[in-house]
Amino acid sequence: MIKAVIFDMDGLMIDSERVTYEGYVIECKKLGLVMEESFYKEVLGRTVPEVREKFRHKYGESFPMDQVVKKVHKYMDDRFVEKGVPVKRGLPGLLQYLKGHEIRTVVATSSGRERVDRILAMAGLEPYFDDSICGDEVKNGKPDPEVFLKACDKAGVSPQEALVLEDSEAGIKAAYRAGIPVICVPDMKYPDKEFAAMASRIVGSLEEVLEMFEKEDHLT
């Protein structure tokens, strides 16, 4: 039986990937550069060093990565304050089900603690999670399995008793390497064949995950 469900945040719970992309388009345009959606999809879910390398390769060594990232995060935060945090379809119902059935819930994300706590609070999601582990609290980011193994420790379960919900290829690989079944709910990018093979299932929305639990068909 699954005793804990581990959630990624951006792109899985929060509909943030499109807003992030918009932010990069705006900031790159200010620098006289073009950010294509195809390039953005290439960097989704990758580690920070990998992202930096891809940006350097595309835009050159002088690209002000830290400055751009800071401005993109501010763009996102301003949008969330103005219009609210957009949660993914099916998330509230799934969280209510898990809480009602005493299945533990943990957020495991590459985002930093300050940002995670702020977004969960703004979205009203804090009461539904038992714990969280953030990118600045691990030595190795996804696709390293560290964040998911620590999430299991926080939930007090073995990897075999947990289920990971992810949208990114790096997250899928991290869960696979941790020995935790993973369901992929793709956001802007459907996983390539290599990563799709690592997922127990690929579904269209969190509503489908809820249906699996309701049908007691969640033992992947």
C-alpha cells in the first residue's frame, strides 16, 4: 500500500511553467535576444549547472544569468500576487482525498525554501502537506535521487511505500533512481522515450491520479 505521496511543485502542482517562459521571453527581449519555446523546453527540469551551461552555449559567456533569473522570479511573483497562484486541475481534490485517507504528503522540489513556503501559503496549500524538502536543503539536485529519498525519510516510509508525482524528465529519473514508483503528469513537455520508460504511468492530469486512488488502482 502507498503510505505517502511526494509532489513536485512547479509544473506539477502550480501552473507556473508558462508564466516562467513569458518572463524569460520578456527579459531576453530587453537584451536583444530571442527565447524560443523549444529552447525553454530543453532546460525544463534540468539541474542548475546544466541550465547555466545551456544558456551560455546559446547566448554566450556574457549572458547575465543570475540577473535574468532574479527578474524572472520577480515577474512570476508579481503575477501570482496580481492574479493568484494558478494550481493545476485536480490538485485540490487529490489533496483532500489523501488527507481524508491519512496518506502522508510531502513536497519535494528544486525551488528554494523561501519561495516554496511563500507559494504554498499564497495558494492555500500548506494545510494539506505534512512536510517538504527544498532544493537548497539537498547537496545534489534532480536527477539525483537525494531529494526524494529525504522526502521518504521525512514521511517515515520506505521508497517502496511512496509514490512520486512529477512533470519533468529530471524528476522522473530522480524518482526512478530512488526506487520510488513515479507517475508523470506532463506540463509543457512530454517526456522523451528514455524517461517515459522510467515512469510507472503517464497521465493527462492530477484528476486521473485521483481516479486511480478512488478505484484502488494506485499500486503501480
